[in-house]
Amino acid sequence: MRNIFLPRAALLLGVLLFAGCGGRGEIRPEGDTATAKSALSSALDAWKAGETPNDLQSRSPVVWMGDEDWKAGRGLAAYEIDGEPELNGSHWRVYAKLTVSQDGKTSPPERVCYAVTLGDAVSIIRSDFLH
């Protein structure tokens, strides 16, 4: 009786080796630090001007924004980009200090983090867990 496991094991080993030899190197996000900062600033300017996150979807490129304060209807009284964007896998990590308002009261400035992905569409997701 032939050993049927040996050819299958060799085939599986070959597939695994081939899959690991793509030579892809480092994963880098599209764009640069200036573009990442500009994308976030543009979205925060829209929030500060009273627009909604859905308003950003009519832009070119389309901007998808996820921020729970904005989604909850809180206003943005002020913001400041805090430092230079950092590489974080396939996106940029961009920090900002936000002063949020609700019912006529403003909160103290809070440092938050956004994951900014650039490309044919822009994705900006508040990601405070990346702090």
C-alpha cells in the first residue's frame, strides 16, 4: 500500500511556503502625514460648522467619519491637531484635542485619537483605544 500522506504533505508544505514568499514587505498606509492631518482637519471643520457625518459622504473623495460624540449630536466648539500623525499598520494615527459642547456647556479639551485611512475613499474613525 502506498503512503498517500507523503504527497499531500509535500503539496501542503509547498503551498504554505509559496504563500509566505510574496515579498510584500512592510504594510504602509496611502498618503502622507500632511494629507492625513488635512483629511482630519477638514472633517473636524465640518463638525464645527454644524454639518453631520453623513454630509461628508457627498465629498470627493467620499469621507466616512465615525465619532460617537458627533453622532450623538454634540457640537465641536474647538479642536487642535496634536502632534504629527504616526504610522499604525495600514492607517495613520492622528491625535487631536477636542472641546465638545452640549446644551450650551463645553467640556474641557480632551485628547483623542483617530485612525485615518486614505485612498479612493477616506475613513476617519475615532479610536481612543489606540492612545
